[in-house]
Amino acid sequence: MPSEITLDDIRRMAADIGLTRLNDEHLKELLRATRVARERSAALPTADLTPADEPAHVYSVERGPGR
């Protein structure tokens, strides 16, 4: 797993995408959320997945007789 993300990393990432008005409490919350998201993402078995494994949501209407 990559090295642990720090508050300074989050501050830099936020500034890079224009979130320059976040206070320290907001940044700490974003840090916690980012850590959890990375942990959950790392726990998923994705090594063998391909783009064809992406679930498709398909709706189709079956036509009965006389339609």
C-alpha cells in the first residue's frame, strides 16, 4: 500500500483542484474520508477485472404477440 497520506498532502490536493477556502476542520474530515476510501478500494478484488466486467444496466421491453 502507498505511504500514509498526510494532512499536508490533502491540503495540497485540495489547493490543486481549487478548494482553497477549506479550514483545518474541513481538511481533517477530507483526510479521514480519503483514508477510508483508499482502504476500501484496496480491499476490493480488482486485480483480475477488465473493462468487460463493468456491470451494465440494461432495460428492454419484451414484445408480446400482437405488438
